Amino acid sequence: MLTSPAARRHTPYMVQPEYRIYEMNKRLQSRTEDSDNLWWDAFATEFFEDDATLTLSFCLEDGPKRYTIGRTLIPRYFSTVFEGGVTDLYYILKHSKESYHNSSITVDCDQCTMVTQHGKPMFTKVCTEGRLILEFTFDDLMRIKTWHFTIRQYRELVPRSILAMHAQDPQVLEQLSKNITRMGLTNFTLNYLRLCVILEPMQELMSRHKTYNLSPRDCLKTCLFQKWQRMVAPPAEPTRQPTTKRRKRKNSTSSTSNSSAGNNANSTNSKKKSAAANLSLSSQVPELGALQSCSLNPGRDGALCHSTAVTPTGQFKEKH
């Protein structure tokens, strides 16, 4: 009986991390003007973990900036990109390196390009280059746990056809020469990141208000009281296992005395037996008695005799 190729096919294996970025690009391209907050929440749920964080690092005119937002603010971040006049958004990863851990996969791409296509205020293609470090969970969903994009430089590309159309208009040319982004980010996105600095610490208040239906003032009082308790409460000491004392057996001394008495009795009996054996043997063979007395008694210099031999004539000969 022949089986179809589909029946012989193996179970689906886990996709590569870069393919997840490809799927995310396709999902962003399927966005429409009617995409609401529910669409963006579904997008973040598909590609980001529940405790995911997104970090952007770049340098503006007034110094370096670093913004980190949590999972609840990630959908709104991507939506602000399109609200700033962007019609298309996708990421290009080149020469990325993957490292596998017990429960996660890290992708380090030093040549990542975020490409945004702007339709207003003028048709412009912006290429934002930098380093992207992603941490995926090592499971079937393979969602992003941490997203860190460090922007190094950006380029704004204007088509030559538009320049040729307005070659005789100095005002339009001057407007085309101005940048429409700052480090590849629109003003909508930058303002939202600045707002997230205030919104991120308020996530606890919002979740408490949503869970317990408390007023904002009561939520603030409860959070402050709990933080005060954590600050005042002493650090918890590690629990120590109680040492169990072993009870001494009452018959230990008696058993010890019995064992010592038994040992003494055994030694006494062995001495008696050896003495009786020596007595019987010495009484029967007089040479053996002289041999034993010589091996036990010290010599002239205080040392014991090393050995004693019996000559064929029956005389004893001592060897020291």
C-alpha cells in the first residue's frame, strides 16, 4: 500500500529566528489604514512575549538617548511609526550570529537596517542602520523576549524624478534638503518615547486600577504604602534548618562497660589458656621452657633476645 508524501512528512520543526523577522515584516505589510488597537495588540501578542521589553539607543543633538518600554507599550510604538507618515516598514538582517541557550536563542546582527517608506510630507525612503540584538524564547512560538536596537547612522533618499520636477523652484528644493526624521525616527515616535518615560512607571497603577477598580488616588496610596513597606521591612534572613540533637542511649555506658569487661575477660582467659598451654608443654619438653624464658627476659644490655636456637646436642644458643 503506497502512502502519500504528506503522510511520510516529518513533524514541523522549529523555524530559524531570522524567519520570524521575515514573518513580522509580512505582517506589517498587511496592515491597512483601518487597523485599530486590537490589530496592533494581536501583532504584539504574536511576536512578543508577555514580559518582553523593547529598547532603542541613539544619539541626538543634545546627547545620547536610551528608551526602554514594556510589553503593554510595544503595540503603540509600532503604530506611532505609521502615524508619522510612514507607509511601509521592514527590517533587513545581514550576517547575523545566533547563539543557543537552555531556554532562549540570541540573534546578534551588527548590520541591521530598518527601512521606512514615507509618503508625507514628501516621498522619501529612510534607511536606519545599526545593531539589533534579539532574544527569542526557545519554544514552538519563538517570540521575542528582548529587543535592543542601537542606531548608528541613517540616510534619507529622495528620488531624482522629484528633484527634476522642482529644479526651478528654490523653495521646494530647500524643503527637500531638510531632514524629515531624527536618527531615522519620526517626531511622532520620539514624542511617544519621551511619553513612555512617564507611562512606564505608571503601569503598576494602571494594572491595579484595572484589576481592583480603584480610584486613581486609592491606587497611588496603595502602591506607595506597599513600596514603603518593602523599604522599611528588614531583609528576609535565609531559613535555617533546626539542628536535631540525638538522644544518648542510657545503656551506652553499660554496654561500653560490658564490652570492656568482656574484652578483659577474654584477654584474661586467653592468658590463662596460653599459660596453661605453656605449662603443659614446658612440663613435657623442658627445652621449650628455657626457650620461652629467654625470649621474654631482657639481655645484658636491656634488649630482648632476637632469637634462640637449639643445638643438636640439646644446648641453647642465643642470637642477638
